[in-house]
Amino acid sequence: MDIADQIRRYWDEDAATYDQAPSHRPTSPGEVAAWSAALARLLPPPPARVLDCGAGTGFLSLIAARLGHKVTALDISPRMLDKLRERAAAGGLGVDVVEAPAESPPPGPFDAVMERHLLWTLPDPPATLRAWRAVAPEGRLVLIEGVWGRADRTEALRAKARAMLSRARGASADHHAAYDPALLSALPLGRGTTPSQVVEAVMASGWPDPWLERLHDIEWVTAVGLPLPERLLGASPRFVVTAG
């Protein structure tokens, strides 16, 4: 089984419970409002043609559609996309859906390409970013990421403490299972991401003039909603890299 098939199988299995994790699909009015404000600022004025890569169950896609954008959602997992279709229909939102790996985007052209927490599961992040540039040659890149994993020792320790506290109060795990270690070893960012790593990948792919900023409002409203004692540890650092 090749890497793409392994990744597809994992996310198909994860689709059944993916939205139950608050970090995957925030539902509090404050968090949704913070994400909406961020996308309204980061994306071009509507109605823009927006490609959401690794769209999953559609968290970013549906917000962008509500903002008035023409959204195309791309994902490798058909079961994730089934969830997206259901949510779009329930909200009366029009979202085009494409089932394909992230490195094989539809032709476009697009005014913006966005993603959220996808880079870690790409076999070749710079090559995938180049493919996105090809379908948005005059467009904007919006990469929403976080600091996590072994890439940052301090955040790795905080994440471990959060997980222990979460298990102690009986909360469900974020995913149905962990990635296979052999699969993780084949992914350049599979052990974690830092801002510098993301910026380096953008620069290597040919997108011009990357900018980096921290998503303080989203972090803040997420932290406010955490139960004690997790709130004392704060929310995971979130950042966005834009280019184009």
C-alpha cells in the first residue's frame, strides 16, 4: 500500500468521530466568530475563488462560503467529504467538492488557496505548495498551522500535560488512532511543525514574500473555553503564513 492509500484509509476511518474533537470543529459562538474574523481578513474580498486543501469535514470551507466566497473543497478522503457535503446542505451553502490528494489540485484558476493543519501529513510539502501555486498563479496562499510535536520541546511537554489532564477527566481522544510510525517517518513534518519550517517550505516552493503572524484571537478564545486545570496550560500556539 503506497503512502497516499495509507493516508486515505486513515482519514476515512477517522471521519466517523473527527468532528467530536473541539479542536477539529469548534462550535462555541466565540470560536466560530474568531475564525470567521480571521478568514475575512486573510482571504481576498468576496466573492473570491477559494481552494480549501485538506478540507476534511469542511470547517474552513463552510466559513468561507458563509463569507460569500466560491469555495472548492479538496480532500483525499471520500468519507470526510461526505461529512462536508452534509454540513453544506444543512447550512444551505454551495461548496464544490473534489476528491484527490493535496498535490493534485483542480485546475482553477483560484484567487486563494488555504489549508488548516495539513502540511504535516504531506509527503513533499514544497512540491505540493508548487502545485497550489500553479493553480493560483496570481492568488494568495493562506497556511493556518500550529506549533506542536517534537519540533518544539516546550510545546511538546505542554501538549503531553494537556493530554494527561484530558484523559483524567474522561474526554475522548482527538483521533481514532495514531499514525503508523513507519508512515510518520516518511513525512518531512510528521513529527511536528514550527513557524520557521513552514516559512522555509513556502520559500522553497516559489510563493513570493511570505508573511508570518500569530493568531492571538483564536488562541485566546480557545483558551478561555478550556476547563480547569487545562486552561492554566493555555491553548496550542497557532500561526498563519501568507504569501502571494
